[in-house]
Amino acid sequence: MIKWILPEEGGAYKANLHCHTTVSDGRLSPEEVKAYYMKHGYSVIAYTDHDVLVPHPELNEEGKFLTLNGYELEVNESGFDRPFGSPKTCHMCFIAKEPDNLTQVCYHKDRYIWGHAKDYIPSLKFDRDDYVRVFSHEGISDMMRRGREAGFFVTYNHPAWSMEDYSDYSGYEGMHAMEIYNTGCVLGGWDDYNSRVYDDLLRQGKRIFCIAADDNHNGAPLGSPASDACGGWVVIRADKLEYRAVTAALEAGSFYASTGPAIKALGFEGDTLYVKTSPAHRIAFITGSRHAAAKNARFGEYVEEAEFRFDRAHDGYVRVDVFDDCGRRANSNALWLDTLI
């Protein structure tokens, strides 16, 4: 009997986990963001304005819309001596697992504040106000650790826009997930579809998840080709649309990332993985080894399910990428084979 990790039935909530508003440097208010995203089928938004943890409980609608509390942090390289380019930076989002966790960590009273964020400083809670961030493996890992220990779901954001490479992100410890896709960065010209980065981290043994997110600042007209809204999301499988149910699903990896296709169901029986999808051009299986496979549709036709026999002894993990005929993708989280019983 197939054990369904992402079952076909049950709650499926579309979410944007990286969002900016007029609280920091976005162009739309939190209310305007909610209205537009709800119109496009979203049930969850993590409001992650720069360096200010501002909750929006007034926007919640029982059974219809849920706000998650969070903020985005950055730390910048200094004194870089590379022959060309820009200073590297590292950005991450901290999303509170509990609705009443409103105490910021890694905060500094007069650094890292963007746009209108300074107006909210008097209302903030923080554990200390003099934390100096350091762009190094140790410094960034310390920030991620502090976020985890303080009860936040930690995501690592847009490595291509950040000018980071393997020598940087390979040394970061403590993230729960990384952005496999970032709408704002891709539309801006950066190659922030980061499936290779995800595999780099997985093949190091980092047991992390992948998300697609907008990082929306809404500087372009909504609905225009340049609009950074509603381009990348996660679909969260939770029992109900309540704060802790949703963040528990994030912690458990009960979600997938997408820019278009749907992963309707994902499960296994014995040493075989099964997936059901929306009509797709290609369904690919990627592992921690060179062992891989794909099911490809004929021109003008589609595939909607596939199976893959994995090697528990050598593959390490397996994950699924789904491609539609416009090149949009869906990405499952990695399934670690030593945990599948």
C-alpha cells in the first residue's frame, strides 16, 4: 500500500513566505497586498518586512486568510577585493512558529533599517539592541542558530542576487529551507532559480526544504510582465488554516514549491516513489547520487503521473521536479531515504 507523504486529499493552502510592504520598502500596504493575493487564490502570507517584526492580526479571516509574523535580515560583505562585481550579501527570513512570538533577534538599534521601517522602531520587541552581524560562515550560522533557538522558521534567500556561490552557502548551518525560486530576482534579471544550489546543500547532508517565494516589493503595475506578485509560492498541506497548524506543516516539510504546476500527490511503497501532477511536459527525479530519471511527454501531449525506483543504499535522498510546457516548475522537498519506513 502506498504511503502518501503529500496526500491528494486534505487542506492545501497557497502561501507567499517572503513579502514586503509599506512597513519597509514595498509600495503596497499590508491590506492591499492581502486583497491582491487573495484574489489570486492565496490563503497565507508571511509578512517579512526588513528588520522589523510587525504583526498584522487584523488581516486574519478565519478559514480564509492567515498572516504569519516575520522579518527579513541581511548581513553585508565589507572590504571585498574581487576584480569585479558588487559586495556579497546574505539575506534570510525569520518566520515565527508561534503567533505570540514577537521578540526579534539579531537586532541593532541603528543598523540594517530600510525605508519606512524606522517609523516602527518604538513598537518593536527585541532581546538585545546591539547585535553586530558579521558576513562569514560563523557569523551567518550564528544568526540562523539564534533564529532557530528563538522559535523561528529560517529561510535562506536569493543566493544569485546576493552574489553568493558555493564557497559561501556551503558553510551556512541552521537554515530550515532555502529559496529555490525568487520571483522578484528572476524578473530583475538574476538567475535565481536555484535547483542546483538546493542539490549542493542536500549533497552536503543538510536536511533542508525548498520554497518558492515572491520577495514582492510591487514597484511595477500589478498584472504587468514586470510585476513581482504571485509568481512563486508554496502549497502547504495542513489540517486547518490556523497559525500553528500551518507553521507545524512548514517544520515537517508538508509542502511543495511552484511557479505553475501542481504536485497533487507524492508517496512511496517499498523502494518506489509515486507522484501525481497537473498536466506536465516532464517529471524528473533527482537523487543525491548520479542516479536520476525523467518521464517526458510527446509533443502536444502531457504526463500526469510517474514512478521512480530509488536505491536506499546509495541515493541518499530523492526529490521531484515538474515542468509544464511553458517552462514553469514545481519542486518537491527532498525525501531522505533513511527516514522512509
